[in-house]
Amino acid sequence: MEIDGALHLRQVKLLKMEFTRFMMPYKFAMDEVKTKIDILNQEFNYVHEYNPIEHVKSRLKTPESILKKIYRKGYELSLSSIKENIYDIAGIRIICSFESDIYKLRKMLENQEDIQVIMCKDYIKNPKPNGYRSLHLVLQVPVFMSDRVEKVNVELQIRTIAMDFWASLEHKIYYKYDRDVPGNLMGQLKEAAISAAELDRKMESIHRQVIEFNNNGYEGDYQDIFLSEEELHIPEAILQLFLINDKE
């Protein structure tokens, strides 16, 4: 019995090591995409003087959640099957200020040479029947390990603040009623989704008017800039250099 127990313990340890090794590239891929998003957000802020991204959330699926999805979908129980069929092991949710920012961010990510978009589901232009709106992308990025290069999938959900508020409420209601939501609540949720979409359209309109005002009648002071919240003073000689180039 002691020998059998020792063998069982060794098998458990090997299985844990193998699964940890399997999950590591997903963690690294998620961190890599988050870094790319942060760079794009900072650059966009310097160029256009506002942040298109309100905040970013990320998560790795737990082993239990992965197994539940494998069983629910009816896939083979193996690491290769998980990698081939489960696209949302690494997930990132990006909350944008405006609906137009969602598509700007999508285009900026698509233009990066080491990112491949392998799936896109646009629930903004084509909302789900219950009113759910969001842009879902599955990105494939290379992860350089010590002994190999792996192409790893990362799921992105990009939505506005209004979309995220509605989705959070809907998730809580579905969890509370164990997915058997009463019809009257479903109707109210659908109405709330329509109201959230209308709010997004109004905020987008206001945003465009502000941009037009800035473009037509306002020039900011560019002698001081901020990089990662650190103030950098631009020397007068450099400013003069740009002025000379503009005249030429």
C-alpha cells in the first residue's frame, strides 16, 4: 500500500508539473498582450490627448473551469484537445470610453505584425437576442520559451462602460436564478440594453463635438509633456528646431 501510495503521489506531482508547464505560456501571452495594450493606450494619449481605455481586467481560467468546459463541449480530455478547442484560457477585458475607441483599438492590434486575429465576434453590430453587446477577438501571439516558441490564444472582450455595466448586471441575475431567469426580468434586461446603447450613441456624439472644438479653436501648451506620469520639459532649442523644419 505504501508503494502504491508513493506511486500515486508521484503521478499527482507529475500531473501538476505538466499542467503548470501547459498553463505558463497562457500567462506569458496574457502579460504580453496587456503590455501591448498599455503601450497603445499611452501613445494614443500623447497623440490625441485622451485615454481611449478606462481600465483593463485579465484572468486565467482555473483547471476546474477548463475541465467543466471540456466536458460541456464534449471534447477529448487531453492537453492537446484543450489547446485546440478552448480559446479563452487567457482572457482580457478592455473597457473603452467610447464605441469608436473599440474599433480603433481593434485596428491598432490587428496592425501589429506578431498578432494574428483568428476569430472575431462582433456583438456590437449584431447584439445577442438578450441585448448583450461587446466585441470579442481571439488573438494568437508567439511566446518565446527557453526551449520552444508557442503560438498562444488570448481572448479579448472590448466594450464600453455602459456595455460592461449591463453585462455585469446580466451575469449577476443569471447566476442568482441559475440561468432560469423569469420572463419579466428578461424583458427589462433587454430594455436596459437598448437604453445603454442609446447612452453610448449620445456620449459618442458629445465626444465628437468636443474633438471638433479642439481641432478648430484650441492649441495646447506643448512645452511640457508627461511620460508615465513623469513631467519632461522640452528645451527651447528643440522647439526652435521643429519651428525651423516647419518653415522649410
